[in-house]
Amino acid sequence: MYVCICKGISEKDIERAMITHQNTKDILKSLGVGSDCGTCMIDAIESIKSKQKAHNTSRQTVQKPTNLK
């Protein structure tokens, strides 16, 4: 799904930018999100936050086995 119509930035583009940038501001800046009309900023930030939350949740659910024999 497109997040920024002006720049043609999709959620996949955001995911790719998250690999090299950790900070939300850096992710948005690297893609140019919000540099035209700015309407996409809220959706882009929400997309980043939800992807970060999902990533953190998935990391927490992976547990080491306690009964290694």
C-alpha cells in the first residue's frame, strides 16, 4: 500500500529503510516522506511504529528451550 502518493513511497519502501535506519525521523528523511504536501506524515509514522512494535514482539516470543538434553 502506498503511504506517500507525492513521492510514490510504499510500506515496503519503509520496511527497507528500517533496515538501515533505526530512528523514525531518519527513516522518513531518507525516503523524503512529508517533503511535499505532508499529508502522509501521520500514516507513515504509524506504519513505522506498528512495524517496530511487531518486530519487538516477535523477538520477545522466541524463547530458548529450557530442557536441553
